[in-house]
Amino acid sequence: MDNPSQVIAKGDDGISTFPPYTIVTQKEPVFFRRYTPELFDYEKIDLRMKRHLTPSTITLMFNNVCVTNCIYCYQDKSRTVNCKIPLQRIKDIIQEAYKLHVNTFDVIGGEFFLYKHWREVLTELRKYGYNPYLSTKMPLGESDIQYLAELKVCDIQVSLDSLIEEHLISSIGVKKGYTKRIINTLQMLDHYGISIMVHSVLTKYNSSIDDMKSLYDVLKGIKHLASWHIVKGDETLYPRIEYKKIEIEGIALANIINYLKKIKEGSKIKIIYPQGIIESKRTKENTNIEVKKDFFNRSFCSGLFSSLYILPDGQVTMCEQLYWNKNFIVGNIIRNSILEVWNSTKAKSLFYIKQKDIPSDSRCSRCSDFRRCRELRQVCYREIIKKYGSAKWYYPDVKCPYMTNVQ
């Protein structure tokens, strides 16, 4: 009752967070108004989803510098960028986000813990009730972990693909002794009661059951392990090496899935792994209808609908993986407020993109379903660029039913 602090409840199914003053005392008599159906007799009700008046989610990227050199890295590292936003300005941004009722304020790298003022930033975020998503590949010292515990940081993701050190040296460029230090980090996080999510990426370098077993043998002893999530490495916009040279083979992937499925049955660990290829049940007669239906009911892109992504130099973009692509830069947070960026001409013109502004070499420029396709849901610019190149960012979504062979 009347609790001014956030309450975090940990259970077998995960973590539930209750905001301050979830249950409060009624201090004065309340006079209720009785409602009747006539009060709601509107001629027209607009229940359509609309672009948020203010962003609900903000992600601040501090650098693109890491302690590892992953062959499957998805980031644009054509240039090294460290945070150029003054610390006081970052604090002001956090305070403004709080005043705008921004729900989530996340931090990301590269490696967030390589930012020299990370403690001050986390302290400020926790001061305003934010519990940012933290992810690291960096072995942390006890003093750092103790500081996280004192701030009541409830969880952290540790990205770890194997505990066979030779494989990590080849795939993420670590030095000898890394596995010992990262195991110590896991155990220390566990000791201080911080919930851990382990994330593993599968490539040809950690494609054996022994790689998975090396992880499981350690993870099964972690009391505060929330989940172990294994994913297949994917193609990126900024590849360091040809994807086919690092992609895990199908047989190896199937063997790992079978192993994980087997150990999951008798384990208390929440293990999430690739499900393999799911065969389509569509018939030739209804394929075209189903493809269109799926496409026009696809998931929303949150970029500029409800979220903003701040780059280390203060420029703001709509999507994490588009980085410094000039077509998607909508403002600069050093010079402008969050609200000014959100309502900028560039942000609105990109979100409410007009068909007349689409170049004629794109089918979108003459598609009768343009508004139905683009309004709210938007297209995935990241995948479009991945397929057609940066210069053709205005092309149709890669899943557009009119661009497939289905007729």
C-alpha cells in the first residue's frame, strides 16, 4: 500500500515489475458518476491506431567499440565512434524522457560498459525508474557487479556462444583466459542475485554439441538464470565476411536442436532454440490470398511510430541497424529536444511518406495498395536495403506479395 518504490517480483515464469504507488489509500471521499448508454451514443468512433504523440521507447547507443571482434557482428563499424554527447546532456535527455512519460529507456553499445560514465548514466536512469536492457560480452569485476546490485538492476544479458575457448578465439577474437573470466562474471552475477539471460549465436565455429554442452554444464549451476536463448547467425547489412563462409550447416543445426530439445525435457532451465523449417500448409489454390493476408496483417515497425534510436554522436535515426544512413536521420539530440526531433519535418515525412515522393523505378510509386501497406505498419527498410542496396531504400518490402512469383 502506498509504496513509493518499484517492486520487482521474481518467480518461476520470469520477472514482474510493479510501478510505484500501484495500490494507494483513498484519502478523500470519491463521488461516482453513474454512466448510461446514452452518454456513449456517438455517430462515429475512431479506434484506429495512430502514431504516438511522444516516443514510448528510446534507445541510446554509446559506442560501436567492443571487447570482442565477432565475425557475425551486425553493426556498422566502418568507423570507430565513441559517445560525443556530453554527460550532462544525457542526464537532461533522461529527465525529459521521464517528463514525456517515455516507458522504456534502453542503453546499448558496442559495449555499454566501455563507456567511461556508465555508472552515472545507470544511476540517473534508475533515479527516474528506468530499468534499461543491458547486454554484454565483457567480463565484469566484482565491484561493477556489486554496483549493479546496489542500483537494483534486476537482469542482464550475457552473450556467450560457447565455453570452448579455442572456438571463441576464432569466432569472436578473444584472448586466452576469457572463458575463465566470463564464467566468473556469471557466477558473481548469480551471487549478487542479478537475473541472467544468456544469448548464444550459432555459426560454423560453435556448431558442435560439445559447444552447447560446455555452456549447459556451467549454466545448470546458475540459480538466477532466467533463460538461455540460442539463435542461428543471420546475414547482416554490414558483413565482415561472406555469410556462407560462417553459416552453420543444416545437419549441425539439426543435431544441436535435437540435443537442446532433449536436455530441455529434464532441465529447469528455460531453453529457447531454433525450431527449424516449418513447412507451409497452404495449397496452390489459396497461396496468393494467404500471402496477401499475411503481408497486410504483418507486425508493426516501431521506428518513428513509438520509438527513437540515438546514435553516439547525437544524431537520431528510426532504426538501430540503419545507423548513419542519411535517408533515416531525423534530428540531432544535442541541439534539439526529444519532442523537437519527434515532431521534426524529416521524422513526419518519413513516417507519413507520400506515394508521389517515391521514385518511379519502385513499384510502390504506382501501387493501388500504397496507403494500406504503408500507413502505420511501414515497411522494413533494413531488409529492403539488405536485398536491394542502400540506394534503393524506397523499394517495396521484401515480403511484398506483388514482388513475388505468386500471381
